[in-house]
Amino acid sequence: MKFGYPFWYGDGSIKKHAEIARNLGFDYVEFSLNYPWPEKLSQSDNLLLKNLKEDYNLDIAFHAPLGGIDLCYPRKDIYEVSFKILSESIKFAKSFSPLYFNFHLATDIPTWKCADIRKEFVERAQHAASQIVKIADGCGIQLTLENNSKKMFSDIREIKPFLHNNLKFCLDAGHAARASNGKIGKIFEWIKAFRKEILVLHLHDASSETDHLSLGEGNLPFEKILKSVKKTSCKYILIELQRGSKGRNITEEDFKNGLNCCKKFL
């Protein structure tokens, strides 16, 4: 099992966080391609990412852009722009030989609850996924699809038809709990349903109000989750922390504790 540390633009210096990930003992970083990355990456940062393995002993994976991307949208123009951005992101990732490239199928359209419109969303998403897989295959990249915490593609039955050898699953345990209104047992239904398809686990704590909390600041049973995931095909665990309780900023100590927790139970 390899353990990952998240990178995103709001963290600031890529070099600083590469050093943190290395010093804490992580195996790889998951690099978020939300705007302004990758188009505004400096030459020096781009070179640093290319040399992560050599200089920091870190592999790299990628998370697809989220903001503004809607691969379910029935309107052709919006769908085509979203698809173009995602396909360009995959092609950008190719030169880094990533462990995986993770993406979401999501929409913010209020009519997603209407059965006839929902059917259109699913058909569009199926088409998008099949084309994205072809692009990723051509780039030699393993794709993973992540479950959402709300709206569409936050249910086992919605995700299941998409997965196959060329499209694996990224289980976000916190999203699974929040999508079921905090029912912790639902996480284990996801693990059981996708035992052979799980490649990546996104691990963080969650409460009824929020997720991506530091481990121990929500109510998820980490020992049980990790021991269950150990019995699956999962190879990568991203410790995906964004906030502490009551809005506290995340620290290196939070990531260190998260990594130690994983190693203790795996």
C-alpha cells in the first residue's frame, strides 16, 4: 500500500509541500489540476514535478479539475468544453507517468432530480466516461472514478455500471458517509460492493456537517475502515485533509497522525 499527500494551488509553494511529504514519509502526492493549474505552472514548478521521484522519492498521481467541469450536461456546448478541459488534463499528466488519474462525474443542475432529465445526464456521463477511458488508455494512464458526497453518482447503484478493468474506483469514505446522511455502515456497503474495483481510498474524517476533517475530529471508525480496505484490491490511500474542527487550519502534525494511523492498522 502506498500513502499519498494532496497538493493543490491554495497550499502555496510546491517545493515546500514536496519537502513536507518527503519528510513525513509519504510515498506519493496527488496533484490537483483545478485552475490555474496546469496552464499557469511555472517552468521551475513543472520541472520540480518531473523530478519528484529523483529528488524527493515521491511518485505522483493527479486529480482532475472540478470547478466548471460538467461531463453530465445535456447541452452540447457545455459538455464539449468540459470534455476538452478534462482530456487536455489527462494529456498533460501523461509525461509524468502517474500512478492514476482520478475524476468525478458531477452536475449542479437543479433538475437532476427529475427522472426524465436524470436519464439524459446518465447517458451523457456514460458517453463521456467511455471517451475519457479511450484517451487515458492511449496515454497509458489508469483512470479512477470517485463517488460524490451529494446529488448524482453518490450511490453504489449509480457508480457500479461505469467500472471495468480500464476504469477503477476511488472510494472516498467521507463522501460515502455524508451521501447517506451520516450512516457509517454505508461505508462498508461500498467496500463490499467494490472489493475488486477499489484502487484508491481517499481518507479523511467526517461529521454530519462537513468532511475532509483531520482524523479523529469527526466520527468515522478508521480502524475498521482500514482493516476492511486491506482485504480489497486497493493500492493507494490519499490522506485528504482540508480542515480541522471549528475551522482550524490543517498542520503537518495532522498529516503525520493520519499517516501513522494508516500504518498502524494496515
